[in-house]
Amino acid sequence: MSAAAVHSPPNYLRAEQGIKSWLLTTDHKRIAWLYIAAITAFFFVGGFAAMLMRLELLTPQGDLVASDTYNKLFSMHGIIMVWFFLIPSIPTTLGNFLIPFMIGAKDLAFPKLNLASWYIFMLGGIVTLWAMLAGGVDTGWTFYTPFSSLYSTTNVIWAATGILISGFSSILTGLNFIVTVHTMRAPGMTWFRLPLFVWSHYTTSLILVLATPVLAITLALVAVERIFGVGFFDPKLGGDPVLFQHLFWFYSHPAVYIMILPGMGVVSELVATFSRRAVFGYTFVAFASVAIGVLGFLVWGHHMFVAGQSVYSALVFSVLSYAVAVPSAIKVFNWTATMFRGSVSWDTPMLYAIGFIGLFTGGGLTGLFLAALGVDVHVTETYFVVAHFHYIMVGGTVMAYLGGIHYWWPKMTGKMYPEGLARLSALIVFIGFNLTFFPQYLVGYWGMPRRYHVYPPEFQVLNVMSSAGASILGIGYLMPLFYLIWAAKYGRAATANPWPATGLEWKTPSPPSTHNFEETPIVLHDAYDFEALRPIIEEEHSHR
Amino acid sequence: MVDWLTRNIPFPPQASSVAGHVDAAYLYLVITTVSLAVLLAVLVITFAIRYHRRSRYEIPPQIQGNNLIEFGWTGATFGLFLTMFLFGAKVYFDLQVPPANAIEMYATGKQWMWKVQHPGGQREINELHVPVGQAVRLTMTSQDVIHSFFVPAFRVKQDVVPGRYSTLWFTATKPGTYHLFCAEYCGAKHSGMVGYVYAMEPAEYDRWLTSGAAEGSLSSQGEKLYQQYGCSTCHDLEGKGPGPSFRGVYRSQVRLDNGSTVFADESYLRESILQSDAKVVLGFKSIMPIFRGQLQEDQVLALIEYIKALENSRPNVESPSAGSTAGSETGAR
């Protein structure tokens, strides 16, 4: 041991001990762990509801649970997965951990606010979870009026209150990221040297700040109508039920991009590192994120093609929906081109990235069906839509999240995960996912509406396939839960830059110290300058 | 080909005049997107194998990008997407414009059933009988929450929204029994809000019509309501009462006391019955009671059918009740 090693500061995991040091921490890295614990718990709660639904749908009859229980299950699944897993998933965990590193900063701009965001998130989550368990809510995650505002007799107010509270957490996190990226970049870290992960999180943050207040207003209006009988949405009180859909989707369509953009950021990092190539067309990929963010605000009407909007507004929303698909396609093309003549490794994170490209493309291409007006009339509100958004949200976001967790696990824990087991689970997730959701496209075009507890017998075979796939998918998700926890304790020690990769986070020890960088780094290279890695690689080579 | 599909792979029957158009657009999307997906999959897998890392220490030549390629695939993608947009929009227009000679029927959604009223007075619950080869236009509303009228075999779907009328049309092309689903989640028994559409040969349909009507035509039911709820005391058909006459109002331009004019379609008539002070006809006072909450949606529809029948009976001014009956006969066919 050299003298330098003895005097180097302890890593952030060991810097302080005890439960209090975690619950009162303002270290962005530790807060990321608080979020990981929380969203993992929510993911398995939401997944449990999905498993019960898939069990029920094994048979056409409603034999496992009653109709109202089934309705509460899919509402719980949707609400938990959207607001307490997908929206916070990558930004609050990987984003929280990595953004300061990637820009060469010691923390986020507002560390205390970051901790406050977590507490607000947990308060919202507990209120919503309580609403689910103490009687449940049966409106679906979309809360359509006037069902939610007047007809449902379940805990709508409490579920909405929890979501509203967690929305403030989203806004504060977004604000924190925006200010951090603007003000805390290290010397030499120009906007066009930022890793694409940061670009996509920056755009996501803008959407969080701009769109989430609309959700808060919408849910507040539902509550006011429900409690005080003020007619915003119920026609019996002089309101307009479709107004709710406009407001809801004005938030919820951009929210789809809140869920997928961070995943795209992760995949850009993975494809670059594991192809050892600068991302092809860096500026195009960066601006594709911004274009998605902007256009994402202009397509909400495509959720309402059969709700009775005018033909002309339908036409405008249709063509804009095709426009928003273009930047996503550009990203896919660029990732593929990055692999061309690269040095492509098959490490687990790259398997997840390739899986993401395949499944996200599947979801994106079927989005083109839903944007086609005449086809949407037939497939909207059916399982085709369910399959489509699960390809994006689960095939896209969850694959990216798992890929990112594996990729940065050595940095976050200082330990390597077991590679063979991890590859196997990536494969199981990919197979299980497709078996679960591909049949839903078919049964959707056949005509099976979503949110059906009981269905005609001819749809059974495809539903059984889907349920079988869901159990495989469940195994694929449980495996990493166990081996990653195992690896954090017993895994092989990780070097500072095991892959190796170019980001500033890899210039710190694994795991890093509380202050990230002992000296503020000075950035001299573009984001994906693999030539700059040559000394590291050659040195490693010479030691062999 | 579609027959083969229906028998051998999961695919809905193709039983309306627009179903083929929707499927053609769908097929175009399937072919283009599957080609794109296969192309991408081949590239990704080929690159992953062909450029698989041979040594831990290799650093491949760096390529930053190429603007020409970027603009090329951006433009090509958007161009391809525009063809999809145009195809989808073309089919959508077909779905929006009902033929002029369509039979008018009415549907009311309520938790958790579909109530259908035929112009001849036949009523059905969770069933809809229609003739093959004849366009049918449904005017629909909901008594409570939002529902959605969905017949997969016809490739038509329309949300049914409380407080307003929405319309949907189709021409059945093949006799048979087809699923009718509620597609918009509407509460506990949402998946029980299902039924069947029976598409029948015209002769068979006529037999069904004559066997079904017990209460007289829909417009005559409306006329009874017109008497029963006291509409007749003010809305004298000769225009002598304190309220405007119903005769000839349907599909006319009505001048309002605020100076504007409004086209008297079903939605206007519904609003004027339920919420009379919303739009007041020029020259009349807003003295009519509010019928919101007094009338069921199917009763409103019967009244509207009565008013529509009066439009058809315009020449027969002398005997209004006889005229209305005759009108409903012509309206029905």
C-alpha cells in the first residue's frame, strides 16, 4: 500500500455509518440509493398486481377475483408503475448518482432539496399505497371523468392526493437537475461535451417542470368536483368530461417521454462504451432528445381520436404524432451506426442495450399504427394499445434501467456482478417480455378491449401465452434482485474503470468518495473520446 | 385471403364496407414496419457478431458521424411516415361521413348495458339487429359515464359521452353475429357491457322488425311524451303557443335572441329540451322549465325522433298527429 492510498478519503458508502447517516444524507449518491430501495419496492408491488391480473386472465371467466377487485388490481398496477416506478426510475437513481459525476461536480446544486424530494416522494407513495390497500381505487391510472369524479365509490381522493404530492418531488428533482447542468459544469465541460445521458436528463427535467403542474391542477379539479360538486367535468353539473382528457393527456403524453428519454440516455452510454466508439451523430442524438421534448407537448390529442374531436384537429394531431416519431427513429439509426465497425462486447449491459433497441423499436413502430387515424379507430382502447406502451415502457425503460444498473453497479458498489448469471437473466427478460406482450398485439387487433375482466373464449389461447410469458418475465426480474444484492456484498472488487469507459465518473475510484472529485476535473475531450483511453488500455495490456 | 386469415390465425371477421379499407391500411403498416424492423434487426445482429470484440485491448477507428447520412435518413423516415399518415387519414374520412340514405338508430349507454332504439319503436338491450347492405347511422349518448361502442368485425368504434351526442355509421356486408363491446372503461361490470350485432339479410330483417315493435314507432312514443310532459301546451304545432313550433325545426337554421344562428341538429334539440335557457329562439321568452333530470336519455331520443318526423311531414299541416305517424314511416325506411 502506498502512502497515497492510506490517506485517500473513505468511499461514500463507508464515510458515515448508521441508519441516520442514510436517512439524513444530502449526498446525491446516497439519495440515489434511497430511491433505488423505494422504487424497487414499488416495482414489485406493481408487478404483484400484474401477476394476479395475468392469473385471472388465464381463463375467459372471472373466476379468481371479482370484477371490482380486478379493476382495483389494474388501477393499482398502472398507478404504482407509472408514478412510483417509471417516472422516477432512471432520473432519481442513475440520474441522481451520475449527473454530478458526468459534469464534474461534487453534488447537485441543491443537496438538501434533493433529500426533500425523496421525502416528498415517499409521502406521496405511502398515501397512494395506503389508498390502494385500505379499500383500493378502481378508476384505472387515467382517472377518466365523470367516472372518477362522481361515479366511483373507491378511494379516488386519497390516490390522487398521493400522486399530487409525488408530483412536487418530480418538479423539485427536475429543477435541481436543470440548475445543476447550467451552473455546475466543470471547466471545459461545454454543452457539446456533455454525455448524451445528461442531454436526455436535461430535456426530461424540462418536461418534469413544465408538465407536472398540469397534472396537479387536473387532479385538484377532480377532487373539487368530487368533494364540492363544482361542475368541471360532469355534464349533469354543466361540465365537459372530455376537457378532463385534454388536461390529463397534456401532462400524460409528455410524461411518456419523461419515462423513455432517460432510458435513451442510458442506452447512448451503453452502446458507446460496449462498441468502444463515439456515438454516431452526437449532435443529432442530443437534439433528437430536445425535439422529442418539444414535440411531445403537441401530440396529446392522439389519445382522443374516438372521443369526438373534430376531424381537423384529429388530422393535425395525427401528423404531429408522426413528426414526434422521427427523432426517436434517428436515435435508433445512430445507435445502430455506432456499432458499425466498432469493437462490440457482449457484456450484460450491452445485451440490455440491444434488447432495448429491439423492443423500443417494436413499440415505436406500433405507435405508427396508433397515429394512423383510420387504424387507430379500430385498435385504440384494445390490447393493441396495452402491448404498444408496454413495449415502450417495459421493453424500453425497464431494459434501459436494468442495463444501466448493471453498467454502473461497479461504480456504485465497488463490486462486479456475476456476469454469467446476469447474461442469463437478460435473456430470460427478453424472451419472457416478448411472450407476454407480443400476443397482446394480436388479441388487440382481433378486438379484445383492455381492462376486461371477463372475455370471449376465442381470445383464451393468446391470453394464456401472455400469462405464461409474464411468469418467465417475473423470474427474469427476480434474478437480478438477488444476485445484485449478493454481488454488493460478496462480488469481486471492481477497478476504477472496469469496462473501460470515457465518462468522468470512471475517473474516480469505485466506489467514489463523498466529494466525488478531490480536485475539480478539467475537461479536455469530447464525451466519447476513446482515443483518450488508449493509455489506460495499453497500460493494462503491458501488465499482462 | 381475409377468410383464410379469419379461419387460421387470430383476426377479426371483415363484415362492413369499411373493414377492408382499415385492414388495407393495417396491412400496409404491417409490411412497412416489419420490413424496417427486420432490416434493423439484421444490422444490429450482424454488427454485434461481425464486429464482436476480438481483444480486450482493441480500440476501433473512430467515426464521429456524417451529416449527409443523418439528413438522408431523417428525410426518408419522415417521408415514409407521411404515406402512413395519408393512408390512415383517408380511411378516417370514410369513417366520418355517413351516406345520406342511412337508417337512423339510437343507442344509449348506461352502466352496464347498451339500449338501442329503432325508428320503428323496437327496443333492444345489448343487441343490435341491422340489415346487410344498408348504411346505419347511430346517434349515441350516455346516461352516466363515458362508454365506447365498438364492433371489431366492422372496425368501428366511437366513445359515447354523457351530455352530448356522438355518431357512428357502418354498412354491414356479411350476415352473421358479431361482438359488440364497450371499449372505454366504465366501472365494475365494464367487461359485462357486451352484446351482439346481428347482421341480417334484408328480408329477414324486415321479419324481425315486424315481430318486435310493441309500443308503436319511436316517433309515436315521442309524441306520447310530447303530450305527457306537457310540451304540447306551449309548443303548439301551428305556432300559436308561447313556445316555438317543432314543425320544420330539424336541420333548419334557428335564429337566437342573442343574434346568432344555430343549426338545429340532434345535439341542439337535446340541449333545448334539457336546458332550455342555454339557447333561446329569437322572439320567444325563456320560460320553459328545465327538464334535465326529468327525462331519461332514451325519452329525449324519442322526442327528437318525433321532432325529426315532423320535419318530414311539413306539407301535411292540417292534421299534425296523422302527419307525424306518416312521417315516422318514411323516416324509418
